[in-house]
Amino acid sequence: MKKKFYLAHLYPDYLNFPRDSDNPNFLKRRAIETGLEFEIDHLTIGDLFDPEKYDFVFIGGGADSAQRKVSDDLIKIKGVSLRQAIEDGVVMLCICGGYQLMGQRYVDLEGYEMKGLGVLDLETIAEPERIAGDLQFEADLPLADRILSGIEEHAGRTYLGKNVKPLGRVIQGSGNNGLDKTEGVQYKNLIGTYAHGGFLPNNPQIADYLIKLAKQRQGFAMP
């Protein structure tokens, strides 16, 4: 069993929507409280991703222009190894723009089609009317408290395919697209959500759940 856990924070210099960077720092604090050693690496354009090293991956949200800047690197430089890690069960949290980039494609307001990593069966289409405000949803996860909250701020409407399932059902706000009441996505040990505002600090039960997944993956005996 590993004594030290590592988190890769992808593109913090580009995908840096306010308070999204609180998530890896909060996860580190909660993990240390459980007795783990924990280190965060910041990986940006040009940096290689080592699928054998990382237990956690985080990617935050950012403007369409920032997503364009990182998408080529995501696919060509980090793509093969990151897809391998996801399929092998690395624990990953994706917020808003980072969530969109895990899908097949994102079509922005200018009609520009940006290819995603393609690890998730979903696509996102931007619309002129932005979705913004409080977001609350009930997560389809084994949590004692399944009601989660955050702030959504996005033009994209995300539509899930048959090979992934939503993270939860919207109680307040719009979630993925404002039509089908779904919010976010879950696939293996990856979670995607539109919830900004410090998602993990606002919902510490999710941080604890992600830590539990990582421990199980490394063979820790769980209570």
C-alpha cells in the first residue's frame, strides 16, 4: 500500500475559475486528517502525465478561450496516459469547463468545435443564454447526505450518452442542460459537475468519498 498519495492539478494557470482551486487544497487537508501523506503537482501545457504516479486528478473550469488553449495539449500530450488512468480507476474531479473537455466535443458560441478527450460519452453545445445561479442536486452516490450544492455559471448544455450516468438530479438550478434535470456525470471513479463555488469545501462528504475511493483502489482495508 502506498504511504503517500499524489494529486495532479491540470492547467491551474488556464482553468482557474474563482474558487475551483480550493478543491485540491481541501482534498489534501481532509486526506491528511485521515493520516495520509499528500502532495499536489501542478501540470500545465507541455507537462507529461504519469498514469502510474497519481491517485487523484483535478481539472477546473475556465473560459472558452482557455479551453481552446489547453485542448490540444490535453489530447496530444496527456491524452493516452490520462485515458489509461481514468480507465484504471484514478479518482478524478472535473468542474465545468474541465468536465466538458472530458467529453467528445464542445461547440462554443462561435460555432467552433473543440474536440474533447473523448473518455466520456457526452457532448456540450453552447447557447447564448447563460446559466447562472445557485445549484442544488441529489447525488446518486452512497453518501449519508446526498444533497449537494454549488454555483453554476456556464453557457454550455451538456447531453449525456448511454455509456455514462448523471451524478445526480437537479433540485434547484439547471444542471447539465436545463431540460432533463440531470446534473454532472459519473464514470468509473471520475465525477464531473457544473458546481463551482468551492465544491468540495461546500460538500465535504464528497471529499471524504473521493478519498475512500482512492484508498480502496490502493488496497486499504476499509471499515
